[in-house]
Amino acid sequence: MSRSATTSTPRTLGQVALGATLLFTGTSHLTFAREEFLAQVPKSLPVDDDVVVLASGVAELALGGALVTARKRRVPVGWLAAAFFVAIFPGNISQYLTRSDAFGLNSDRARAVRLLFQPALVAWALWSTGAWRAFRAARRR
């Protein structure tokens, strides 16, 4: 596949912006918003809530750094980021179902609207890295 099939200036800017966003949220997991993230951990997980928040923060930092710097490995990094967004979605669902207030989401409506953003994050990761385009091109071959 040619380089231009998976890269373009808008895609690269989108990839770097998503990476910067993950670097910010990863940092916030480990510092100033730790309590807020604890509200999202499903109570059914057999792991300490703080461990989940710290581990997801470290994962976000790693993914964010990879997205900001990835050039040759952008497609696999895109798939990893998309998988991460899918993996953390149960936390958002838990926050909605348990009516946990965090991040200013203090109503059922606000928590429900937030659920709609997770598919957008998956799409952003796959589009900006060219992962979805590369997948479709490989299927055509």
C-alpha cells in the first residue's frame, strides 16, 4: 500500500491531536482527576479500583506517546488505540448504570450522551492512523 493511502495532513493532525488528548487524560489519571476516574471503575471488576485507574492511565500515556510519534507503525497503533477505547467502554456504561457523578456528568442524560462519544473515539483512532483504510485495502486484495 502506498504511503499516501494511509497518511495525509488531516489524518496526521488528527492522530497527533488524539495522542495529545491521551497524554493529557493519562496524566490526569495519575494526578489531579484520579478520584473522578475511580467513579467509572465497574464494581464487578475483581481488581482494586485504584490499580485499574493507574493502569489505564499508564496505557493512555503509552498510546498517546505512540500516536504522537508513530509514523511507520501508525496502523497497528491505531488498532491498539481503538481496542483500548472499546476495552474501557464498560467503565462508561457502569458510570451511567450506577449514576455516579464525575467530570460534571451529574444527570442520566449527560452520562448517556457521553456514551455516544466512545464510538467516535474508536472511529477517530481508526481514521487518523489509516487503520480502517488499510484494513479495507487488504480485504480488496
